[in-house]
Amino acid sequence: MSAKTSRPDRKRGDHRRQKEPSEFAEATLSVDRVTRVVKGGRRMRFRAIVVVGNRKGKVGLGTGKASEVQAAVRKATSAARRAMIRIPVVNGTIPHLIEEKFKAAKIRLMPAYEGTGIIAGGALRVILDHAGVKNVLSKRFGSRNKLVNAQATMRALKRLKWGSQSMTEEAVPAAAPEEGGKAPEGVAVKEISRKDAEKMLEDQRRAKIEE
């Protein structure tokens, strides 16, 4: 017996306990106690909301209910992994402005320059951070419910278009100045407003029609 206990590394199942670290990060938004009225009385359970992402453009949101908190979190994590989506990230920010209304929540996400950070709070901040967005401006209207705001954010991210760059004031310029504060040779960096961009597009359309 002493020979067997002197080698703890030989215990059965030790190789199973060593798991490789996962590339996905998990965050629990909230754990709420929900009550359901049934024939025999009230049935109390826990509802967990979990966000899963690799901070490289993939993020998922899931919910789970169970009689125990740990079981609810496991269900929510599994649901989030199954519902993961891939979003476009351009220079650390989103490619264009997007607005989404879901139930009583309204979300507005806007691109931002490098160094701005994630200007958001609550569920928006957690989801954008796990999606890999480093610079973004946001505004939340209406409901303060975490689940509704998280669902609205996911719907907005899902609508982002790949390879598109809108000509708005919040858009990141294609050629940014160098560290010295000067633009590269032959490249002029100029900010234009949305009205000027629409006017330029309208002039181009008229020129094509006249040709």
C-alpha cells in the first residue's frame, strides 16, 4: 500500500484533470432568481446570462435556467458557444455606424479613433470587449434590462457589413498620420462631414448621368 501512495502522480484520472486553456473567455452578465407559478405552488429557479468570445471577432450570448446557479451558468455557457457569431473588426473598431431597436431597448454603435477605448457600460461593454472591439462609441436608450440590451447589441453586431466603410464623422480614416504628427508623403488626411460626403456622392451620380 505504501508503494502505491508514494506516487500520487500515478493516481487514476490525473491525466484527465489537466485541460488545455481555452481560447474563449467567459463572463457572467447576471444571475437572477425567477419564479414560475404552477399548480402545486411556486417554482423558483435561477437564470444566468453568459457572454463568450475570443476577442478576435467571435462572440456569443446565451441564457440558461436551472434549480442551481452552477447548472444555470453551464447551460448558458453551452448556449452561448452554440450561438457564436463572427463580426468585422477594422483597425480595432467597427466598420460603420449601426442602430438597432429590440423590444424596449435601442442601441447605437459608432466607430472611433485609436485610443478612444470602449465608451460603453453594462452589457454593451462586456460584449464588445469579448468580441475584440477596442475603440467604439455607444449610446443606449430605453430599457435598462441587461438581457434586452445584450440581445439588442448582438442583433446590431450581426447586422454589421463586411468590407464596408461609411463616410461619416465617426469613421476611421484610411490613412492616419504617422507618430511624428505628419501625414505620409503623397497622402492628404482630411476629415469630412456626413453632409459633405452625401454631396460628393450626389455630384458623382449627376456626372455619370450627364456622361
